[in-house]
Amino acid sequence: MISTLTDIYSELEQIDVARDLDQKSLHVSPSGLSWVPVPTLDGYSKEHLLQLYYFMSLTRATDIEIVKMSRKGIALGKHLPCAGNEATAVGATMALAKDDWVTLAIRDLGAFLVRGVSPSRVIGQACARMEGLSGGWDGSLHMGHKASRVVGLISHLGTLIPVGVGCSFGEMYQNTGNVALAFVGDGTTSTGDVHEGLNIAAAMDIPLVLVIENNQWAFGTPNRLEYATPTLSLRALGYGRNVEGYWIDGTNVLTVYDTVKTAVERARGTNGLTIIEAASMRMDGHSLADPFTSYVPAEQLEKWKAKDPISIFRARLIKQRIASGTELDEMDARVAREVLSAAIKTEQSPGPDPVDIEAKVFTPSPVHTNAISTPPKTGRTITYHQGIREGLMEEFDRDPNVFMIGEDIGVSNGAFKISEGFSKRYDGLDWNASWKNKDAPFKQRRIIDAPIAEAGFVGLALGAVLTGLTPIVEFQYADFASEAFKMIVNYAATQTVREMGPVGIVMRFPAGWATSTSAYHSVNPETWFASTPGLKIVAPITAFDAKGLLKAAVRDNNPVLFLEYKNYYRIKPEHLPQELNLPVPEEDYVVPIGKARVAKTGTDLTIISFGSQTIRALEAAHVIEKEDGVSVEVIDLRTLLPLDVDTLQASVRKTGRALVTCESPRTGSFGTTIVTEIVRTCFEYLDAPVRLVAAADTPVPFAPALEEAHLPTRGKVVAAARDLLKY
């Protein structure tokens, strides 16, 4: 037993990972650190041991075939060789049950094969054929397979750790007993996403097994320049009492299998988190384009080549008379035939059809029998805040698989009190009654207060989607969504086109300018996200639209960014322009996503806006009509993506003049997208140039005089409209 920090570092810093983990593994737990012997072949059936060998052999042969096809020009891009990693990928994945989830790293080709993905589908992926898992939409190993419970791998390192936590959360939510295994490389452990995911798992008692594939190099950076601890398994001590760690030989397939099996069983039994560092060495460059031997010391490479996982396991099987050399040769020959057949199948597979590629970006949305685009003539009026609150409550009451996660939304009811009382209503929890007893369970299930970790809790939500749940994410302010940017842009937006959809998730953004909020609490985030295919963006400003569009968003099959204009949450309906003081039905309804509303009809000029700027647009229209005697039509887009081009065209072709106005800064704004669309489709109908009135190209200022100069005020809209009417 190792007991003191001095002892820990003195002993562990002397370990030669290529030699000293052959016979023992380090176990890290809250009770201390200890060395445990590696498993022997005794106790495992011949069938099981040969299956381990078969999948390692199949992995190596498939990998080699992709390299050959790359050199022939059939496989595209830069394949990431997997030689040296077979034992870790195969051994760990074989320790899972059929319905467990796995998120992969870039050299885990073997995990796909263990989970039942055929070699032809793996090779087809590298060759951009329809046989590949993404049908030509992404490159070698950047794929997933939902039916096999393999999460879609992306290039951004660490991103899938929170997603894996979400898969496990979703299974725990539904009480299935299934858990998740997540792979990362040593370099990836330095990313914030890994820490956020692990901390959330530990804090929320979500079961997870993390396997760190330490192949000594993060691309071209050696371990000693990546981190300062002797082993990454020691990080387990920083996450809590229910977290354990292991440091093992990643080239010993049985050690990997046995260790991960133990961790998986512990995860199932205690909701525990286990961090396993599996030491190995990649035998080739980071990719086929990497001049590996130009920077890796020859002595280091030779030391690890002597530990080739397949050769060593083959020798053990023969030495202990589990199998003869002839039997293993026959198995290798069978593997060779399978891979050759897969290669032929791939070469015969067609490439993807390039016709109508935009149709692949979204999953078709459901058709709602209760959809209404136009509000009723009469009925009750409520605040924008109440409309959003009612929409949430009705969806929570309708579907028990809806849950919401964000910062401060449960115990303290949210920054804007949208979720006031939700924790008690949906989870039966009362913090004031619980806080004195630290041992009493306070298990949040449907209303979850997450740590300050936007990437982490968005990733959790995206993982939960894969298990059939419907998550709603609340960002405290839209500005803070920047912390989760790659989760939204690189993961959520790309999954449907990569055959991993549908991705039904709603992300709520309290957005836009409010008095004295300055630069960090006032962003209009559509500018960030509108150029990313795969995201729907909704921007209502009335209670009728906010409630109906929120309900539609929850029932959609795609990522929906729901923008809420916080400065208008509690404005009384009667204080709004009459065109925005709309009755809200008592009965269940949705407003269709992608349908604009003509808020005010007119004949001489069209003003197009969305969100909070719609209020200024209507106010400007009233001023112009009263003072100038002209007729102005105002369109409230309500949805930005998909954009209702038909309504825009009909109005502009009628009036011959178009003014677009938005609250975000001019350069790169969504307003410029609208202007472009009008010019593209309505040019011959225009009697004047299209004008854009947007905020100044500055950060949002704090002082009132600077705010006035920055904002696209009613007066600026009026002046621009009068200029247009002179043509």
C-alpha cells in the first residue's frame, strides 16, 4: 500500500510504463493506492480468448486495408492508423453489455468491429462510399452507429466525454441499468470538456467508465510536455469518494478487458466513475501524412514495438496451449478473407448522390394537427414571460421524458424565474427542507441545477437525446453559450447529416439588449449560429408566438435555438404595440417553425424584422404612417432558420421597397442574410435599394448615451424608411 504523497511520487515516477506494468496495475481509490496483479488466462474460456484474438486480428487487417486503399487513391483524406491500440479498443469494448453506450477516440477502429459494425462499413467510410456509416458525409473513423450504441465521433477532442455522460444519464433516467464507456487520448485529457464531463458525472452520481488511451504522444507532443502527474489515473482522487482509477498496460488485452469489466460492474452497481489510464504506443504517425519517425526517438519506438499487442497475445495463447499456431493461422486467414471481401464490396459500392444535398441537413419535422399560425381574434392576454413558462409546463406535463438542465434553474428558480416552482412540481424537491441534512438525498431528475459548465451540460443533454429523452437547455444568458460553441456547432448541428439523428433538443437563450447590461449580457446570438447548417433558430417576441413556438420546438426532431428577449419578459401586453398584444389560447397549440407573420399590412414599404427589434419596427411604421401618410407593412419573421422566403417575397413584390432591421451589429448580422435573399429573389420588383438598419459595429456599451448611439433605435428606422420612400 502506498500511503503518502511523497511515497506516491517517489515510486510512481520511477515506473517504466513499457516494462513495469506487465505484471501489475495501479489501483487508485479514496482508501489509498495499491498494486494489483494482472489477470491470467485461467478462468476464461477458450472461446472468449479466441474472440479477443479474432477482433484484434480483424482490427489490424482492416486498418492495413484502409492504408492500402489510401495508397491506391481509393480511400480519401488522411486515415489515422490504429496499430498498437488494438488491445485497448477491443478489450475495453468487449467488457460492455449489448445495450451499453460507447464514445470513441480516433484510433478505436476495433471498437466498431466489436460492436457489430462490419469491416465493409468501416472501409466504406474511409472511401466516401454509400457503404460507409455516414454515406460519404465524413471521413475515416469520423462516424457513429446508433443501432450499435456507438456515438458519432467528431474531430474536436474531449467533446464526446460529456455526451457519453449524457448517454449514461439517459439510461439512469429510464432505470435500464445500462452505462457508458468513453475513450480519450492522453492529449485530450487537457481539454476543458473532459473535466466538465467528469465533474458532472461525479457530482450527479452518473455512472461512467473513462479509458485514457495513453500512446505516449498527443500528435507530436510527448507526455512530459502535456501534464505533470506520474499517471493520469491519479486525477480520480480529485473528483470525489465514488471515483476510482487504474493505471494499466494497454497492450495486454486481458488486463484491459478485466479492468474495464470490473469498472463497468462497479458503474452499474454504485453509479461510480472510474478513470483508467491504459499505456500503449501508436506504431505509426498521427495520420498517414505525419512523418512519425522524424520526431519519435527510435529507442522508444523499438521498446514499444516489442510489446505488439497481437503478437504477445498470440504467443501467450500458444504457450499456455489455449490454441495452436495452426488454429491461429486459420483464424488469421479467415480474417484476411473477410477483409478482402469487405474491400471488394466497398469498391463496388456507389458514391453518394449529390442531388438535393440540403435535404439531408434536417430530420423531417412532425405534422401537428393543432398548429396555428395566426392568433385568435379574442381571448386572454399574458406576458411574454408567462407564455414561455406556460409552454414549458405544458410540455413537461405532456411528456415525462422532457427534462431541463442549466445553471441555477432549480433551487433558486432561474435567473429570470421562468422555472419558479418547477423543482417541487416535477421532482418533489424542496431545498429549504433538505439543506440541513447533508446525508439526505437531493436527486434532481427533470429540473437539474448543473455546475458552471456550459459545454458539459449541453453535452449531457445531447447524449440524453440518443437514449430517447427530450432535453431543454437553459443558458443563464445567451452570451454564455459561447462556452458550449463546439457542442452546438460541431456536434449537435452535424449529427443528422452523419446518420446519427434525430437530434431533438431545445436550447433557450435569454438574448438581446437590456438597459445597462453592456457587452457580456446582451448578445444577439443568431449571428454566431446562422451560418451553421443543421440548426433551427426561433426568435419570437409575442406571448402567443413564444408559447406556441416553444412547444413546437420541444416536439421537433432537430436542434432548435430558442431566443428569448429578456428585456421584454415582464412587460404588460397592453404596453406593447397593438399588433403584438395577441390573445393566447387556453387549449393546446403550436406555432409552426419556419412561418413568418405579417404583423401589419401595408402597400408602400415593407419593414422586415424579428425578436425585440420588431417592436421598434412597428413603432417606426406608426410614426411614418401618421406623419407621412404612407402605408407600411411589417413582417415579424418569428423563425430565422428555416427562413420563410415565401412571405418575404410576397410582401416585397407587392410594396417594391424593403427595409430590414435587426438589433445585432451590422457586419455579419442575420439582417444581411435577409437583404441578400431579397435581392436574389425580388430584384426586378424593387423600386429602391434594400436598406439595412442594424446596431453599430461596436460591443454593446454601458453608458446611456453610448447605448443610444449603438442601438438601431426607432428614430434610425424612421429616417431610413423616409429615405427609401423618396425613390
